[in-house]
Amino acid sequence: MSSTRFTKKKATVDAKKTYPLDEAVALVKSTSAARFDGTVEVHVNLGIDTGKSDQNVRGSTMLPHGSGKTKKIMVFAESAKQEEAKSAGADTVGGEELIAEIKNTGKFDADVAIATPAMMPKLASVAKILGPKGLMPSPKNQTITPNLAAAIAELKKGKMTIKNDPTGNIHVPVGKVSWDALKLIENIRELLSVLPKLKPSSSKGTFIKSVTLSSTMGPGIKINF
């Protein structure tokens, strides 16, 4: 990406202004400096103390139009359930041998992990590897389930895991630059309607401090939410 190209695009955005959602979406589409179909992301700064485990935000939502990104799904299941996961389209499926491999190498290739209830005690040995990546299955985002086929189908249709990073921010892909503006708007509205419901009870004061929209190679655009 040319720095001159990016600078020209950025100049059309007022960094001090918060834009109505429809204007922000129009801007994110027009200011994309990528020469490919970039991803549109929502970045939310939360008023939480990430040093307190009870203030970490975990949840999920089904975006009406999906995210535009293909998720790599890893499933931990006992042998009797593994074929179900494979048939549903999981990318990596295994049991104790998969856990041992991750424990020994520290490596895995997945964007989301699902586990059956029976596998959860065994996952304790790799919690310190999966946890920091936000991949430890949790009842908060329905990634612990005996119904693997349904869980995988929901993820493929656009179900998004929502989790804060160590700096108290959330980053969620909501579509592609080429998409119709209405699809992006509807996805963003769905996300913003879910976030207040995920506010930890121990978090005081303003929960959502700011919301910024951006494309893969484009400037940040603050939303008046």
C-alpha cells in the first residue's frame, strides 16, 4: 500500500469527529486503501480492569450476514463424537492425542475451539496455551457442548466469539469493504446491541468508552453510538 494513497484517504476523515453509523460505513468503504477486498472491523474500547479476571468480557453473537471470514475450527472430543465433528466441517478434530500434541509443541492452527463436556477436565493441561489466545472453550460463548454439529454450523453461519484483549479492547470483523452498506450496518448494530449485555457486574462506570470502524488498510473512523 502506498503511503501517499493512505495519507490521501486518511485526510477525508476528521479524527476528532464521531460519525453517525451510516456515514461511518460510507467512509470506511471509500477510504479503504487496499488493492484487495479488505475486512471491515469494529474496535471497541471498554471501561474494564483487565487485571481482574471477573471483569474480562466473554460472549458471542450471530451476525445477520456473517463476518466475511472463514474460521478454522478445532474440536476436542472423545472418539465416539469425532466423526460428527469431521462431518460437520471442523478443520482439526482430536481427543487426548491432540491435547498431548498441543502440550508438547505449543502449536495449533485454529480461530475457535469447541469441546465436549467430557473433554474439559483433560484440557486443563493446555489451558495456559489456549487461554491467552482466547481459545479455551467456555460455557459463556457456548463452545462447550455435546451437540458438535449444531455448534459448528452456527460458527460457519457467522456466530462470532466476543472477547477482550489484554488492553481492554474488543476487535470483531463485521464484513468486507465490497459488501452492500446495509449489510455492514445491520451486522454492526447487532454487535453493539449485544455488548451492553456482556458488561461484568463488577465493572463500574462507563462500559463502552469508544467505538471505531476501520478496514484492513484504512483509517479509523469513530462512531457515534
